[in-house]
Amino acid sequence: MVIQGLKKFSLLDYPGKISCTVFTAGCNFRCPYCYYKPLVMNTHENSEIPAEEVYAFLEKYQGILDGVCLTGGEPLIQHGVEDFLRRVRELGYEVKLETNGSFPDKLKRLVSEGLVSYVAMDVKNSPESYGKTVGIQGYDLENVKKSIEFLLSDAVPYEFCTTVVLEYHQRSDFESIGKWIAHAKRYYLQRFYNSEHVIRPGLHKYNDSIMEQALEIVRKEVPQAKLRGW
């Protein structure tokens, strides 16, 4: 496990739980709007945190923290993720996994082994616009489709989310996403967050009015959809 970040306390990252958040380095996507290039591209600007240090922290706060949110980057590219999560679960913590959905077999295995309690999958865009949105033209969507299908089967509590960027999302995309994940239990549209570390500078967020319109579009297929990040 290549760990390069630990947020020790959060009331927001894991729904309904007091949690900490562990950030792994590296990702197989290159989404232009990603807000933290050094972590995703593993440029070694961040210091590595030994897994044993994380375990020691979790042991210290047993009974205070409820859960661990594992995010990235993309955590499922980590070869040691199963062992890490097994140790976390042995310490009595619930686990929220944040993933881009490109490793469906690994996702299913973690869920079947009881190592993940909640999954948050980032649906980057409509199928038609996926490649440009993840920074890989011609990206084969098969694995993403499998992960969406798996989560829609209710094998594990889940949510879908989409970070909305003016340059990458338009009305037809929201219509297509809604049909793709129709009747999902939880779906969030998130406002784009600009930062000095964004992969492609110069991108923009939509205003409140357009975000509300996007929400109404996806609610035709996903009535539970909400806005997040206000």
C-alpha cells in the first residue's frame, strides 16, 4: 500500500459515521479536473505514511472512530489493499471504499469477503463522453459498466457521484447518466473544486442555476439524486 495522506477525523466522509480518511497514491485515470495531481500521479511530492503507522492510529482511537474511508487516487490499484482492509476490519472498523469502478472483479471480491461496508463510485460522465473525461480517449467502458451493474444489484450499500465541470458536462450527458444508473439508491452531483494542483488548469464550475437544472434532469431517472458540495 502506498499511503500518502491521513485525515484523522471527519464527520462528512463516511455517511453517518465518525471516520478517518486514508489516501492512497496513484490512479489509472487522468481526469483533467482532478484536484490533486501530486497524489494521483504519484509525483513523490508527498511523504509516504507506513501502514503500521495507520494501524497504530486506529488502535489508539478504537471506540472513538467508527469507520475508515479509503480513497485515492484509486485504491484498487494497490496490490496490498486486501491485507490492509483485513487488518482494518479486524480492528473493528467499518470501511467505505471510494473507487472509479475500473476493477469490478477486485471490488466484488472485497465485498464478498466482508472487507468493505460501503462503496462510493465516481461515475465520471455519460458513456459517450467517458474517454475524454477520464483523460483516455477510446477508453473501454466494460469494467465500469460491470461495477455499476454490481452496485445496482444491492450487494453492498453504495452511492454514485459525478463531479460536474463546465467544459466536460452538458445536458445530454446528464440525461444519459440518469438512464445508465436509473433508480440508484443514492446519487450526488458535486460541484467542481478548483485548486492549484488540478491536472488541467483553467476549468470552471457551473453556477447554482445550471446545477439545479442538471439535478432535475437526472431526477427523471434517479429520483433520489441530490446536490452535494454547496
